[in-house]
Amino acid sequence: MKDVIAQVGTIELINQNVYQVTLKVENQSFIAGQYLMIVLPTGESVPYSIGSAPHELPELTLFILVNDEASLAYRVIDFLKNHTDITLKMPGGDSHVASSLITPEVEHILLIAGGTGFSQIKSMYDHLKHQKYSGKVSFYWGVRTPADIFQKQWLKSMADSENGFTVNIVVNEPDDSWGGRSGWLYQAIQDDYEDLSNSVAFISGSVAMVYGTLDQLKSSGLQDAQCASDVFAYAPRP
């Protein structure tokens, strides 16, 4: 990863606790699925998946979850609001579209996200779509409640299947306002696909979400060697 100067663009609260941040960088590149690190004045480097695709450069988009004012993410947003230029470290991560998992023999790419894991998976989905990938690509996004959904305009534009690309939202705790799919994310995938033995999966979310989803999908034929996640690097199983 190398140090990069970025211009801070927009900072917008897009649901109850997620900010959409745009940054501008010059003469940089990354692979869809990679992340960057925001360098704070304290010297801390805070990682965030890049939510935009490479063809959208020089603009980068991040989705930053802020749970409370005591959180590190709150300090990141406050820092961005008070600076026009910041230092990034980028790009990093090996869970991306150039992975050796994606071969001509693969029938199906599963892109699985929990919460703001959406960011990494959206970048990959947009890139594959932009590149007119000829295989089947299924994006599954799990959120706790309907209020946790963001990027609704993008989701609306992706609602209809096109050339093997589909987007599915699964709400774990639905309310009366929700008319879509509900329950566990892994169950929705298994309901749609009984046999995942010739699929590959990229999973983005919390450590528990990533390993829990993978463990459940093993019964459908999806094995560790067919999966990629940044979690495997920073929180490997014992």
C-alpha cells in the first residue's frame, strides 16, 4: 500500500447511521473488492472497503457506519468534515475480482454482504457488470432491519435481472413496512440454489457473519477453498 493524497468531496448521512463519503484521487488504481486506509492525525490508519468500481475513478466512494460518538468511526467522520485534503494508504486486500477463484469453469459467483460489507461487494458487482461478465452473478445483502437499508436508488436500478446479474436483499428482523425477503441470509441463498459445488463466493461482513455464513453453506457444497474474504487474513480461524 502507498500513501495517496485525496480531496474530500461530499459527506452525507444516507440512513440512520451510515455516511456516504466521496473522495477524489489522481493517477491511482485499484481492483474491485480492495480497501483503503484513512490516516488520522493520531497516526491511526482506519480501513474501509472501496464502495465504487475502478471505472468511476478518480472518484472513490466509502460507506461508513457510525454507531455512537465514542466510536472510532465517529472520529473519522469528524476528521473528514474538517479537512479538504487527507492522506490515504491504498490499495489493499486480496479478496477481489482478480482472484484466482474466478476461472472460466466457474458457473456462479456469489457476492455475499452483511451490513456495510455492502461496500466491497457493490464494487465487485458494479465492476463485473461494467465489464459485461458473461457468467451468473448473484448479490445477496443481509441487513438487520428495513431501516438499515441504504443506496435505495442504486438498488432500484438493479432490481431487474439482466444477463445473469441479480440483487437480493434479506431482512433479518422485518416489520410491517417490509414486503421483501426475510430471515437468515444463508437460508435465502440455499432456498435459491440447492447445489453450490460449482460456485465461488466472496463474503464481506463481520467475522461472525462471514464464518457463520460459510459454515451454513457447506451443506450445499460450498467449501472453504471456493471462498474469499478479507476476514480470512485479519481473523483466521484458530
